[in-house]
Amino acid sequence: MVRKFDHVTIVVRDVEAAKRFFGLLGFKEVQSVVISGQVMDDYMGIKGLEADHVTLAIEDPHTEVQLLHYHHPAAIADADAGKLNKVGFNHICFSVDDLDAEVARLTAAGVKLRNKVMDFHSRKLVFLRGPEDITVELAEWH
């Protein structure tokens, strides 16, 4: 039985930009290593893998965003990453205490919104345009 959410991993071409984005959300870098070798090749199913693996975390509860920046093989761009009607990963959502304040702070720092704030199922919600055009949602519960 699953106990809690642990992490999400995002492949990025610009690891510094991704770290800045998630840093604005409160994530701090806790570990950075290069992964490679046969064990990783076998685990990931990618022959000759070499990548930066950066772990960003927030606490209470501990939650991680892990970034992979491939040196080999090259990362495969997903032209449909920002399309929310594609099959597969859609978005990740983080809870906040004051959505309006977060939107003001994040947009002032250059983060782009994908839509306007809306109310849905006892929450105020907004989508952000994240690294590699992934969608990150913020939610404030009422």
C-alpha cells in the first residue's frame, strides 16, 4: 500500500533554469550527482546513460523534485509536453496557503501562467508554465 507521494522526476535541457523555477516554489537543492554505469543503464533501460541527477526538496512533508540533465544520450524533446490532452503525464500540483500572493510573487519573478485563477472542488487553482513546458499547478484549499 502506498504511504505518501515521494518524488517526481523531470528531464530538462537547462538544469539551472529548472533549479531557479523550483527554487521560486521553495525547493532547495539537497543533492547533485552524476549517474552512469551498468547498474543505471539496466535500471533506466538506457544504454550508455550519463546524466546529472539533481534532487530538490521541500519539507513538512518531505517532497522531492528530481531533475535529470542528460549528457548521453541526448534528451528527447516532447513537443506535446504542454498539451494537457495528451496521453500520459498531465501535471503536478502543489498546495499553497495564499494562491493570490504566490501568483503575484511568481509572476513578478517572470513565471508565466497558463490560465487565470479558478475555483474548483473547494480549491483556488492556477496552472504555471514550468521547465520544458511542463504544467505545474498551485492549489489553495478553502
